Amino acid sequence: MSSDSDDALTWDGDDAASRPAAALPQGWKAVGKGSGPVEEATSEGYAAAAPDAEEPVGLSTTMLLLLGVIGGVYLLYAVGWAIGGLRLKPLANLIVDDAMFLPWFVLAIAAPAIWFLTTWVLTRGRASWIRVGVLLLGVVLLVPWPFVTVGVIGS
């Protein structure tokens, strides 16, 4: 009687040495009690050598969803700054020249995108709660006040 647990999967005459080593599909990782380093299967089905370096971990689903929502808020903020700035242009022309108004107008529209990209780059190796905190701080600081106070129609 054989003690091999894979007896049901073998034919008479097969010996254990001729069977290929256990292999996982590409992208899978062996975890749990007794799981050691397992080789990954190649496209031909044979086991390949396991990679030495750890693959970088991607963002979680929650983090991707949160980044999408905050990115949408920043996009709406950019639109709000554009509409609010255009509504304030006649009033600003009484005080400042167009050469002074236009650069600040463009910077106000680009500020949400600049904040998002700067946060993304500067918090790359940090904990995700730091990235979320800085992005939420930008949501509070970059509110398009001309649009909020005057609105589209104005008073």
C-alpha cells in the first residue's frame, strides 16, 4: 500500500520522480501552515524558478475607490474655480489689470490638480492614512470660494 496522497491521480508505472514539481499559476502565492517556497508555473505548464525580489504591492480596492472619489472632487473644484473666476473677472478688472488677473486665475484652476499630484508623489512610500489625510486637507483648503459664495448666477 502506498502512502502517497496523490495515488488517485497516478497510473500504474508512474514513479514520483518523473512527476513535475508542484507549481502555482502566475500571480498566486502559497500561504498557510506548511507552505514553503513554491515555484510558479510558466505558460508551458512547467515550474519556473521563483523570483528573488518581492513584487511591489498595489493599492487596495478601498484606497483606489477613495482616490477616485477625491480625484473627482478635485476635478469639480477646478471647474468651480474656473466658473467662479470668470464671474469675478468684471469686478477684478476694476481693481487689477488682466496681466495680473490671468496668472492667478490659471493657477487657481490648476491648484487642485497640483495638490493631488504633489500629494501622490510625496506620500509614495508612506502609510495610506497619511496620503488620505493630506488629500482630505486639500479638499478643505481648496474650496472654490468665489463659486460657493457667488454661484453661477450671482446676486
